[in-house]
Amino acid sequence: MPTAADYKQRLPWTTSRSIEVCGITIPVSEKLAVARSGDAGWDSYVAGIRPNSGLKSAIKSVLWPLRRASENILGHQFLQYRLARWIRRYANDSTAFLECGPGDMSIRRFLPSSIAYNAVEFGLSEFQVRRVLARDPRVNLVLGSIEDIPLADNSVDMVTCVEMLQHVPDVDKGLRELVRVCRPGAKVMVTVANGHCTKVKKKGANKHFVHLFTEADFRARAERAGLKVLEHEQTGKWVPVPQKLIGGHSMHLPIRSAREEDNCYFVYLFEVTK
């Protein structure tokens, strides 16, 4: 079985702190205050680890394929496939890859099999530690924030951020951090929610959104940070199905509309211009 040493471009985290979770040592950013409670990384957006009992993890393991299937049908998993086109176009065996806010870390399936999957995550559950970190040696994860990424300057060739920047308090600082850790010419692939789309106007914004972006607003922030737009699209047609019928989800289709307000998501391919 391959070990961590078998994967190329495994990034060294610039921190001396760590936490033990399920027998796994996870590095922790020097400045991150980490909790270990039911709230950590969840509704309160507290950084850290959500404990799961063995029984709860077993139940989650059974239900996980169903949840993934429902998200593929009802949610915004199609955004990953938008980014996958660019990953496959630009990534190779020498690419130093980084994902910020990886969630279930499923985007790693699009990477070349020879390179490490480096990721910065604010909080995660013990279930995800057991499901991913304990089984996949290519995963190199640190608990940290996009506002303070524990990496040296000019370390990264490719970054992905899927549906997380609208949650970041100082998003401008986060974008500058991305540019700092990237090499000149690095590709940065981002999706963010349209904070003024029809769905938001009718249902209200997600309670965890810190920013309600328009396309012009987010593009301007990215360009000020040192990111040049290479490609951009708007997508995600909201289908107003009663949430009680679909388990509390909102339903989106991978359809592009001519009017900005009819698209729930903005998708970008940037290049670092420093």
C-alpha cells in the first residue's frame, strides 16, 4: 500500500502544533484556537474537531452514500465538475495543489494520482478523519484558516475553493493569503454563491453567509488581491421545490441563465499575476 512519502508535492506546514484525532496526528495552525466539542466546525463555526462515537460513525458510514447521492442530485456538486475540467487541463505530476475549505475532500479524485492532496480546513468531524485521513495517505491536511495559511510564500501551483469564501470574515485578507502562498502564474479555481440571486431574494440568505457577493463585487476583490480572471461563468438554476419534500435541501440544476440573478453561483478560473 502506498505511503505518504510516495506522493509528490506534499507541502510542509509551517506550524509546530498538532492534535491527535482517532490515532491520527493533524497539524494545527499556530494562531488557530481549536475546540473539540459538538459545536466545533459546525453551526457556531468554531474551529476544531466534532467528536463522533463509534456508533455514530458507523451510522454515518451507512448513510454517507445516500447523502452524497442526494447532494449530487439536489445540491451543487456539479460545481466540482466545472473545476475538474481546469484541474485536468493544468495539473500534472509536478503540481503543488492546495484546497481551502475542502469539506468531504472529494475533489481529490480529479487530481493526478501521483501528487499529494494538500488541504486547509477550519473544522471537521471525527467521522471524516476516519473516512478519509485514516485511509488515504495522499491527504495532507492542516487545521487552519484561509486568512492565515500555514505555508511559506510561493509554495503552490494550483488552488481550489468551493463555496467557502462567502463564509470568511475577512475575505480580502483570505484572497491576499491565497496569492501569497501561490507562485506567479498559479491557477486559482473558485466558486462563490451569488448573494443577490432570485433564491436569496425569495428565501433569504444562508445564515452563515458573511458576504452577499455580486459578480462585479467579487471580481473586483479578487483583482485587487492580485488575481486575473482567465475564465468565468454563472450557473445554478434554482428549482423552488418545497424543502420538506427533499430533506431540507435546495435544488439546483447545472443550467446557465442570461440574467445574473437567475444563477446561484459564480465560477472562476484565476491566474496569480504577482
